[in-house]
Amino acid sequence: MTRMWCLPTEILCDDHLRGEHAEHHQLVGTINNHPHGEAIAEGHAEKGNIDTTRLEERHAQLAAEMERRGMNHNSPLAYDGPTYGADVIDLEVNRADLLDRCEDCATRAQEHSGSQ
Ligand SMILES: [Zn+2]
Ligand SMILES: [Zn+2]
């Protein structure tokens, strides 16, 4: 499932960090290349899962955190296509959802409980 968590990168476990990063590239590929890319992006935006106005900024945060953890990152991302989901991402909902679904992220969030 495509989802931009947009949560502080330090609370993401390695899997969720890599996953959210990969989804950024997949999403841009889908919008640019998939025959139904527009409809797919609209579907994600309606669920509050993506905001293309934040794609580049969020990708940069994820890439920086990956490098900090010693993971390879060699995949620049640029997006100048249509806007989907501007301001639809609800960080409270995302945080609750992620921590509910992943013990590793929940533990990290506790360790970083001073973070937003
Ligand atoms: Zn990348
Ligand atoms: Zn996780």
C-alpha cells in the first residue's frame, strides 16, 4: 500500500524507512508511466495517504535518514507533475496507525518521545 507517513524519520524502523522511501519512487513512477496513474494517485489522495506537494521534501528527509543509518541511497527524486492530496495527510492518524501496526516503530517512538 502506498503511504507517505510523513512522521519524524527517527521513529521509523529500518523496514518502514526503506518502505516509505521505495513508495515515493513507485508513486512517481506510477503517476508518470502507468496508464491509470492519475486515477491511482487520486485514490491514494482520497484516503489521505499521499500529498504530492511534499514528495520531494519528504524524500529528501528519508534519504538523509537512510544515509545516517548507513544504507545505500542512490536514487534522486524529482516531481513536477500534477498535485494530488495537498494537505490531506493527518499526522495524528498516521502516527496512531503506524505504532499500532509495528512494534519496532512503537519502541522507537517511545525512545524518541520528545519528538513531534
Ligand atoms: Zn530515493
Ligand atoms: Zn516499523
